Amino acid sequence: MMEPYRARRRPAVRKVAREVVLNVAGLVVVGIILFPIYWALRVAGSSGANVLVQAPDLLPLHWVAANFRTAWHAESGNIATSLLVSVSVVAIGLLIATPAAYGLKRFRSRSGGIVVGTLLLTQMVPSIALSIAFYALFRRLGLLNGYVGLILADSTYAVPLMVVLLRAFLDAVPRELIEAAQVDGANEFRCAWSVVLPVAVPGIITAGMFGFLLAWGDFLFGLTLNSGGTIQPMTLGLYKFIGVYSTEWGPIMATVIIAAVPAALLLAVGQRWVSGGLRAGALKG
């Protein structure tokens, strides 16, 4: 009697043990990923001119907000610059990528594959090579140390990626929707505006998120094209706290935490929109 009971119990024990191991492994991985963020927050809340001479305690026994005030006073203008550039890149990218992706979906040809392949190849070009070429070009055009040059430079990476992402999403839109609208008398523009774009909202938001994050974290173009001017992105503004003989790690980490807030909020809101759009599409299907 005991042997059948033990035989039935073994799979259940193995299942529980496997779930426990997977959960523990998942917690370890999440802890490893989140620990740098926690440590940056811990250093930002520590006092002292050079907090890394003596590492702060693991637990926040004494919290100091002076570093955040210093970081905000010094970096608010740079954060505003990064925000303006990132939003502009998203706007330009969507204006270009949306009709381009729709055209690649609707008018399929051999050249379409070549276009997509070329767009993917542009992502493999080292940004340092582009930054040197942009510096020579923008110096002649008078676009150095300004918003326009930085926006155009960041768009060269964001727009091709947004086109590829949107095309991949639009490929999943059923052709029957467009054909039904054409049967009802809708022209090409009407089909794109009233039929395809509402269904493609999750893809548009996803492409916009990637474009924003690419421009938000840009350092090389900001260093090359705006190093000598007052218009500098957030990533370049961190050098204000790096001196010849010392580095103010507290304000640096405070700036990192402050800069992570807009990106985190964007990802949180965008993820909700993407999930909601996918659920709506599934229900409509």
C-alpha cells in the first residue's frame, strides 16, 4: 500500500522542488540585475566628498539628500536638453518611419527586402565613424553646439530601427482589413489612417519607446557635436562632477537616479499601452 502512495507522491515532490529552484534562481538573477541600481541609490544618499574612499554601508543607516539637490541644480538644464532631443527624435522618427513601414508592407517588391537590409546594415555602422563625418558636415552647415545637429545625428540611428520595428508589426496586420475598407470605397490614405494605424498603435508606441531610449542614452554624438557649447545632454553633463584630483560620486549617482526616472516612467506607461493594445487586438480578432 505504501509503495503506490510513494510512487504517486514522487512527481508532486519533484514538481515542488523544481518550482522552488526556479523561483530561487529567478530571485537571484533579479537581485543581481537590481543591485547596481540599489548601490547607485545608496551612494547617492551617502555623505562625503568622495564616498568610495570608504564604501558606504549596505543598509541606508544615514540618508542624505544633499547630493540630489546638487545634482538637480547642476544637471537640470542638461536633463531638459536630453528630454527635448529625445522627444524630437521620436516625433521625427514616427513621422518618417510610419509611412515608410506602411509602404514597405503594402507595396511589396524585391526592392523592399533591399531597403530593409540596408536599414539593418545602418545599425552596424560604428557611431564613432558617423560622429566624425557629422562633425565635418555640421561644421560647414553651422549646426555644431546646437539642438538641430544633435537631433539629426540621433535620428540617424533611431529612424532605421523604428522603420524595421514598425514594418515587422504591420506585417501582422491582416490584409483582409485593408481589402474590406477598399471594398467600402476607402482610398489608400483612408485605409492607412482609419484602419491600419489604429491597429498598429502598440507597434507605434514600441518604436517610439526604442527611439526615445536611443536618444536619451546618447553620449558619443553629444560629446562630438556639442562638447564646446552650452547645449549638452545629460550624459555629457556628468563630467561636471569629475575633477582632476577627485570625483564627486554622490552627485554622479544622484544624477543617474534622476535620469532613470523619465525612462522608467516611459517604460511603465508604454508597457501598459502595448499590453492593452495586444489584448484589444486579440479580442477583436
